[in-house]
Amino acid sequence: MILSASSLGKDFDDKTVLKDVTFHLEEKEKMALIGVNGAGKTTFFRILLGELEPDRGSVSIVRGTRLGYLPQISDYDSPNLIYDELRSVFAPVIRLEEEIRGLERRISAAPTDALLERYARLTEEFEAKRGYEMESRIRGVLKGLGFKDEEYSLPVSSLSGGQKARVMLGKLLLSEPDVLLMDEPTNHLDIDATQWLEGYLASFPGACMIISHDRYFLDRLCTRTLEIERGVSTLYNGNYSYYQNGKAFREKIRMREYEAQQTEIKRQEEIAARLRSYNTEMFIKRAQSREKLLAKMERIEKP
């Protein structure tokens, strides 16, 4: 288990957005996050990211875990060219490569055991960090997200909102966090790019939580589904189709329970009314007793 939450609750002014959200995410797991607009999904993500403090409950993250976040809407911008913007993810690797090139020049002029030893150590580190794959990985992500070769040198600031979103998604993927929190990642992707992203995430070594209205994308990728409804979470151990079938079954049960309770409420109200109609102290007390029980009854919300 890499990330979990227990009984999370969050209020804004007089409105309760999250009442009781509980879940756990395993390493490498791909989980769908489902809920109608306004259900609190983005608020939930912001609590996981530490941007908001929960009013109730707690979040547990394995020490050292890196979270990456793709918001649905952002004001993302950059003065860099598209290619350079994605390449900036590898800044530590690029600095390492520059140091290696500097060592090569020094070694060619005056080789020493110390220089050769440091060169061997740095090249080993560079290889371990997949430095030799850096350029091909950048090009692979850009191509997968639908950018043409001639677009790599365009400034990010000149792009449309959808193109900027794809650049931001590319940077996030290349940064390879331990957990990806993604809000509508396919919004600005065509069919080919969506299929590419699906394959990329399927082989992604980290865990993912994904908000999406693309049911087919979730069906093929996610193995569990967390639903937030009326501020309360329900976890389904299957993909979106499994969730749909399970939810339909649960709704039938909830409707039966709701209707049974409504029938009982109506019966008790009729009895109380009849007792009051006798207009004696004894019957009025009995009516009041039933009315108190009704007032304390935990009402089932209509599905």
C-alpha cells in the first residue's frame, strides 16, 4: 500500500463536500475515481496532494513517495520551446552529462587515475538514470501525444489551451512520479493519442488514480473503481463496467430499503394521528412516543 485515506471529511462554509472517504492504493495499481460533477473529486485530489487540510480523517503516504498531478483546468504556460520544456524534466541528468563531457576534455588533455575513476563513476550513474534514452523518450512522448516534428520548436506560450495541456501531460509522464493523480487526461487527445496514453499508463511502473468521463479508457486501464457520492466513498473491486453493474445492484437494494422505510414511516404517522384523534392524555402520550421515535430515525436518502 503506497497511499491511503481514512474517513476523510471536508467542509466549505456551511456545505459538506466530503463526509466519509476511505480507500487504499497499492503500488502499480490503476484506480478510477468516479463521481458526478461537484461530487468533490478535485477536492479529494487536493487533500491527497497536501494543498488542502481535511477537516476530519487522515491521509497516509509511504515516506519518500512522489505525487504527480494533472489538473483538468490550469493556467500552465512557459517561455520555452515545446521540446526544451519536456527536456527540462531531465535537468539533473543533463547536468550530469555536461560534467561527463567536461571530464572527457580534461582526460584527453591530461589523464589521471582520479579523473578516470570519477569518469567511470559518473558514466555509470548516467546510464543508471537512463541518460542514453533521454532524447528518444522525449520524442516518443511528443509523438505519442500527437505533436509533429516541426512543432517541437514552437514556443509553449504560442500554443492553444489544448496543446499546452498536452505539453503539461508529457512533462508529467516523463517525470515518472510514484503516484499519478490525473483529472481528465484524455480531454485534449484524439483517438490515436488516447490509445497511446492507455498503453503508456498500462506499462507505467507507478500507481495511478484517474478521473475521466471516458468509460472505455477506464474500462481497459483500471482494475478498481472508487466512487464518491453525496460525500461518501464506495470501492468496487473491478473496472468501470464492473462498477456500473455493482452500482445498479446496490441501487436496487437501496431503493427497496428506502421504499420499505417510507412505508413504515407512513404507517407510524398514521398510527400517531389515529392515537391523537382519541384526544385523551394516555393516547396522546403514546402518539408522542411514536413521533419521537420517528424523529430519531436515520432516514435513508432516496437513490
